Amino acid sequence: MKKIFSLIGIALLMASCTEDYKDWAKPFSNDPEEALSISFTASPASPVDFATIETEKVLLFNSTIDAPEGATAEYLAYITDESGENQSEVLTVSEDGYVDVKELEDAVYSLWGRRPVARVIPLVVGANISVKGVSFVKESTTTLTATPNAPEIEEAYYITGTPNGWDNNDTSLELTNGGGDVYENPVFTVLIPSTGSDIEFKVTPKSGLGGDWSKCLTASDTEGKFATNNAGGNLKVAHVEGAKFYRVTFNMLDQTWKSDALNFAQFVYFIGATDGWSKAEQKLESPNFDGVYTGFVYCADPNGWGNEFKFQRVAGSWENEINSGTFTGGITGDFADGGGNIKATAGEGVYYVKLDLANLTLNATFINNMNLVGDFNGWNAADDAQQMTWNATDYCWEITGAGVNANGWKFTSNNTWDINLGGTIANLVANGDNLSVVGTTIKLYPTRKTSDKIYCTVK
């Protein structure tokens, strides 16, 4: 959080509230021989390790005040990030330089994160020094050395247990946090296929692959918690009848874990402004029943209500709807959070969608164009002469005068191979085999509006 303020200003306010307040803002003067010289310097205190400290208060800085006998001081302080532009909340400091450990810990975490390494942190201290009823406000900068309290978190972990024959080298069942700093996002998940019976396992960190069991995460005596350093027994997921997968979630910072039995349907259904929020005909498919749904949807706003939509698990039913709040893992690409609804941000048109209910993420790519590509044009994915036109009435891409031949061809999008379709004309799939059917008029139906499959016609 960025806070631009001055401790001097705060200390002035603090001084103005004292009973013995005098108008110190005016130049203070006495006879020359009685002129006062006041100085204040803050210097580093001992390093603070939040993992080992046992007291409620800790010394924040050492104070040196050059002032006449009887002078008293009150302090305020804040820390900054490395740039100095972002500042913590103001810390309340005792007259001997001590601060509440929890308050300081929160401030450090807010600006420096929780990675357990020593940080040399800029510290700004304001002192309201009172001498003979007159306040002098001074400011000094120093540093605080602090080490956050957190367990070591590695970049990757793997399930080792009954699903893979307890193979400590196997990395097929990887727990991932989606990338980024593991101390900012310490929640790791993995999808484990059901085996039809209870699943037992340990969690092997990346550094322990290859036979080192000493670092494994295991069961603890407390429900929902895990033990480190292979200290406990096997973790267990009890079999749930009908479950196809189990989503296993570990919070490596809180050292907690849980499992959820998942039974994903084959389709989810698009409903929104395109069809007046009255029909759920377009759909995405999860061919492996693993909660990863892909496909194309046509988004439009014919009534001026906003180009927004949701998904339904059962066509026509709002029970357990899939809205923007579902995607705690994030909405990326050309869709965005619409405050409940999901927004199509690139305007009217066709979007390629990947909806992952296992990891609760949603991504969309706006389809600017769809092309034919094949042997006939040197497999040029950006051949403008073979560009198709969207027919919003029939929900299809179409082209006449196509140049395809029997030597193989496919559909590509956005002039790249990133999203391409092949297979058979009755069942087109991403990265599918080349097609060989020949014709000059081709229509591609991508939204599964009238079929459970993406398909095309060739005449």
C-alpha cells in the first residue's frame, strides 16, 4: 500500500494534543546564552527473527537524544519497501523504543512478503521531544533487520503413493500454485484420478525426488494439518462413490490440506445476452470428464444489455451456476469479471474458451479470423485468400471457392497454429488429424449449438 505522509506532521499533531502545549510552531527563543540545541538519532537495534521471538514487544531502534536534562520523548515510526515509495501503517512505539511484535510483523509482511530470509528494511522514526514544556519534533532514518516466520516452500511438489506405485521419481501428479511467488500464493493443488478405492500418499518436494523421503509431507495428529520431514503416516483420501477425480489442496504456509471429490459432467452450457438470457444452447465439452472444458462461443449483445453471460451445469437450470465468482484461480484473456456475470471484453464475435473447474480458472481468446490451411497453400496459416466469414444467423464460419485438396488440410485461427482444428468433419478437435474431404463450399460450426460435436460440412 502506498502511503505518502510525514511523521513530522503526525508528531506535530501529537504534540498539539498535550496539556502543556505551547505554540512551538513559532520560533523558540530565549536569551542567547540559554538557546537550546536538540538533536535526535535513531540507529539499528538487534535483528528480529519472527520465528524465534517469544516476547510481545521488541526493540525497534536505539535512540540517541542530545537535549537538556529532564527531556522526554514520544515516538512514531513506519517502514518502507526497498524503493521507499510504499510505506506501512504508522507503528506505535513506546518511550523506550519498543513496538508490538504482531503489529511490526504485519507491517513487514505487507511490504516485504513472508519468504523467510533476513531483510534490511528502511525505517523512519519521528520523535516528539519535550523540553521544559516546549515540543521539538525531529525525524531520523535507520534500518530494521527482520526475518519473516514461514516454513520453507519449494516451487513444486509431487504425489507419491498408490496412484503411481509409490514411485519417488514420478512427476506426473504435480501440485502447482499456478506460478509466481510461492510465498504470495502458497496454495498448491493437484487433480488425482479416482482409483475406485482409498488413496494413500505422501507429498514429495522437488528437492526430494529420486529416493529422498526425508522431506516428505505426511499426515499429522491434527485433522486437516500435515506434518513435515516425513514425521507422520500416509495421507489418505477416502473413496467417494461416483467420484471421477479428487482435487487435493495444500496450503504450504498454513500447513493445512483438504481433498474434494469431483464428478464432472461432459458439458457446461453458455447462457447470456447473445440469446436474451433465455437459451443455453452453446456448450463447452470436457472430453476426459476432468473438469477442463474447451470450445467456442459466440458472444453478442443484440438488446444492449451488455455483452455478458454465465455458464450452467444443466441447460436451463440456475442451480449451482458458474459465474465470475466461481473462478477464484482467475479470469484471463478476453473475458473479465463482470461482478457476477462474465464479460466478453473484445466485443461481439467468437471466442475460444478454456474453463477449468478443477483449478477454477477461465481463459478466452477472441477469434479475429478463421482460415483454411493445407497442402494446397503450402500450409500457410495466414493465407488471406482462404479466410472464412462468420455467419451470425447460422452460427458458422463459411467460405466459397475453397482451395482444399485430398492431400490434407485443417482449420487455423488468428493467422497462427495456436488454435487449430482437425480430425473428421463430424468431430473436429483441437490439434486433430488432417482432413482429406474435398469441396469448394465449407461451413464450420464451432459452438456445439446444434450438435454435441464441433463439425463442418464440405460440398
